[in-house]
Amino acid sequence: MLYNQSLGTYGHRVITHNLYNKSYKEDDYHYHNYYDQTKHTDGPNPAIVETPVDFDNKSVSDYPESRVTVMPTTRFAHNEDTGAFGIDVEQDGITEAARVSQRNATSSGTNLKLTVKGQSYLEPGDLIQFNILSVESKAGEIIEKLDPQFAGRYIISKIRHRVTNDIYIQVLECVKDSVFRPYHTDKEKYYQAKQLPKEKGESEDIFSRNDTRALHHN
């Protein structure tokens, strides 16, 4: 999570410099706000929750300064009023941030390495279903539970073929950018810090005690 935070997966500020009209624009990328606008292996199940992570009550998506990128646009470079991605130049910043986020979410997200019997029709880019049982699942249950995080669909990123006179196997490297089942949270809107133990004989906090004394003094 910390690695992805520094890479700009969850929060990213892109400053675009329009070379045509000499202007600049700032776009802040928020992982959870833009998550549903792109495709994911297991659908709308983010790999990290949106609950606050610190006393400022911000989630991991609320720190766009985690990564700041400066990029020029290519407006009218080919006599077309478009930006670097062939769309409206005003969308360059947020599109670049979304591209970086999705690339990082796969390369630095959940990775799977499998050794399977050779299936020559498989190739990188194919989508596979990986069913792994949860550690809570018990043998003999009518419905065995799949792992809520690591089960699900993966994209094959690399394939290595191993062929001998006796056997043909493949080593698959697979990635995913979401979880099989959405995380359940208590929907807390504020960071719940662990309360410090009170000193012996102390019945109220120091701030309320000082406030009371000030009122009596006045």
C-alpha cells in the first residue's frame, strides 16, 4: 500500500503545460472517485478501502501530492486540436493520472504465478479464473468459500513454456487490480484512534479540566 501511495496509484497531481496558448492546468486524481470509470478484473471491487487513515480524516485517495507530474501537451502538433491522447487537451492531465494508476495497480498489485499443464492456446492478455479456497473453508462443506481477496479473475502478463520429451508445462505470471469480493467496512467517516489509558485517579481529560477552571476563575 505504501509503495503504491508513493507511485501515485491512489493520489496523483498532474500539471499540464499547454504549449499552444502558454497556459497550465492542475488535475488531482482520486483513486476511489475515478475507479468506476475504468475496467477492472473483478469489477467494482477496489483493492483498498476508502475509510480514513489518519487524524486528518483523509483516505489514501486524498493525498494528490503523493506524486506530482509535469507534462506538456501536444495541441496542434499534427494540425489537430487534440492533446497527447487524441482527445480534448483539457483531459490530458486526468487521463495521464488514470493511466499511471491502472498500470501501477496491476504491476504492483496482486500477482500470481502458476505452473500448469501445457495449453498452447493461452497467450498473454488472456483472462483466467483462479479459484482458491479461503482458509476459513472446511472440507466437506456443501458450499466451499473462495478466498475473498485472491480468488477471481486474473490477466496473464507473461508465459514461459517448458517442453521436454516427456512433459509440456507452462509457467504463468498473472496480475489483477481488484479483489474477488468487496471489502466490508463499518463506513466510519472519522479516524478512530486508540484512546490512551488514563492516569491513576484521573477522571477527565486535561482540556476539559482547564476549561472548567477558566470558567470558575472568570
